[in-house]
Amino acid sequence: MTYAALTLASLGTAFLLLAAVGVVRMPDLFTRLQASSKAGTLGAALLLGGAAVFFADGPITVRLGMIGVFLVLTAPVAAHALARVGYLAGPPDGSSVDELAGRYGDDHRLD
């Protein structure tokens, strides 16, 4: 039991570290959001799973499961909202390709 919990916690920590490195190393907002939302959610879920295996108690496992469901449901929504605001605000230097130009009208920018 302890080895399984340690393995899950170690994998979760590795994915959270990967998410942090992705946020620092990725070049723009959208790829940073991709790295942080995907790897961060998976890392947190693995850590919660490791805690559930370690404690092996009914009420604690239910709480950890509820936290995991909350994270899985809210992390993609938050990343989508941040990406939408980032798109509407526009790039700071104007150097990116806008594949959605004209789709929302000409006055959709927040400038």
C-alpha cells in the first residue's frame, strides 16, 4: 500500500513539475495554458490518488475523490476562459498569426 501511494505521489509530483517547466519554457499564452491545465490536472489527480491509497479511509477517500472531480471539471473551463480573454486582448507585439480573424467581427478586440 505504501509503495503504491509513493508511486502515485511521485508521478503526480513529476507531472506538476512538468507543468511548471512548461509554463516557464513555452513561448506564448496558449501553449502555456495547454501545459499547465493538462499536466497540472493530471499531477494533482495522481497526488490525490496517492493520498487516498495512503490513508485508505472511507471519508478521506470520498473527500479526495470530490476534490479530484472538482479539479477535472474546473481546470479546462478556467483554461478556456483565460485563452478566450488572451485572444480577445490580442498579442502584445502583434507578431502572431490570427486564424480566427473576421470570425467574431472586426470590433471583438479588447484594445
